Amino acid sequence: MKRNGINGHALAGPVPLRIRFGKALFRYRWFYLMMVPGLLYYLIYHYVPMAGLMIAFKDYNLSKGIWGSEWVGFKHFETIFGSPDFYKLIRNTLVISVYRIVFNMLPDVLLALMLNEVRKMWFKRIIQTVTYGPYFLSWVIVYGLAVAFLAQDTGVVNYYIRELGGAPVNFLADNGTFRSILISTDIWKNTGFGAIIYLASLATINQELYEAAVVDGAGRWRQLWHITLPGIRDVFILLLILRIGSILDAGFEQVYIFLNARVYEVGDIIDTWVFRRGLEQLEFSVAIATNLFKSVIGFILVIGANKLAKKFGGSGIW
């Protein structure tokens, strides 16, 4: 406290940061308490395991452990980049991931837009249930369905091909059809779930905008172009950025289940190669080094995509 020399009133000085922080902490103590479980989850299962990244720079030995293994620097990265399969793996991963981005996001938006136009709620619920149901099926079950339809000897499709006088096609082991099967089954399985996100975004659009558009004489197509699509643009950009950040993933679970030796040329991706090297051949250091490389590339892509989104008028992630 200090005293003003003119009127004698006491003036309060600036409150120390420690006191202000303590008051804010006490005031919002219940909110911080609710954050603790989530913070502990990310700390224990996402940040602490990052210490294992040093395996990428060591010749890891199970008996010696992480700390006892010998440092080898960038040896394992040289092994990865020097592998004769590396560029094939990068090509397959990028092609499948780009296919997923292009052909998976558009069906989500289209389904959400069509459901948004349905006025009969009972019909809308039925369509949502039918399209959302496959999301709960595991990829093993989806692969079983694909075999039932596309198997060379017993598949339904090849049965009709033979009935029409054609030669049966081994769709699941053909380089020309393997990627198409991956993308089409992924669309069938995940489109309903993806549409829910856009339906939630459509529900937040102010209905007064549509009423004003009707007064101005705008039809359904103009309302769609000038109100609906701008209303879900930020969500679309956000999901696109996230997908670009994981462009080197390409859906390991699905690819691993569908993959066979005959389609390695077009279907073998980074993650399946890492699985074989890391778990089947026990080359843990090579596997960790590959995943570290993927993480760095993904981080760079997310930063770049976010900046581009902001540059072209989008909101981005942050």
C-alpha cells in the first residue's frame, strides 16, 4: 500500500501473480479437478511412452533393455531409406491415403446433405441406422463378407460371371482391383459415421438464414450453395487437416487383413512393413525409427495444412 500525497487515500498496488494464480485456481478448482483424469491419461499413455523413441537411435536388445542397449545414431534410418522396398511402400501408402481422403470425405458430406433434406423423421432414422450399422463391424467381418462376394471359387460375383460364360476373377488377389476393394469397403463401413459429424454441424446453422433466403426468392440449390455448404466448411477443413496429418497411416488394420503376397506390389504399406520387421523379425529399433519418421512427416503436414487453411479463409485447428 502507498499513500497519495494529495488527498491521502490509499492506493492498492498491482496484485502479485502468485496471489492471482492462487485465487483463480481456487475459484475454478472443480473444473481443474475434472480435468485431472484426462490429463493423467494423456500423460501416462501418450507422453511417458515417448521415452521409448530413443530405441530408434539404439541397437535395442531385449535382455539389455532400453538403457543398456548400445547407441548407433542414425543407423536404423539409413536401413529404412536404403531398403529396396522403401519407395514402393511410400508410393502405396500415399496413393491409398489420397484415395481415402478424396473418395471417403465426399460420400460423408453427400449423405449428410441428403439426410438433412429428409423431412420424414422415421425414414431419416431408418437410413441413419442402416448406414451407421457397418461402422460397428470389425474389419475381420468385413473381409469375410468381401470373400463371400468376391472369392474366385465360391464368391457370388464370380458365380454370375461363370453363369454368363466368363472366366472367374480373383478380385482379392489382383493388383488391378485390390485398391478399389479397399476403398469401396472403407466407404461402405465408415460413411454413416462420417455423416454424423456433418449432420451435427448442419444442426448448428441458424434457420433464420434459410427463412431470409426464401423471402429473397432463393431456391433449394441456392440455399445449399450459399448457406449449407459454407456452414459446414470449417468442419470439412478441420477433418481434412487431420486426415492430411495421418496421410502415412493408410489404415493398417484394414490393409493388413486384406493383404496377401500376390498384391504386395500395390497393397504393401509402411505400417504392414513395420509390423513384419518389428514383430515378426523382432527388429524393434527399425520399427520405432519408421514410426518416428512418420510422426515427423505428419507433424509437418498438419502445420502446413493448417497454415494453408488459414491463408484461404478457413479457421484451421488453432
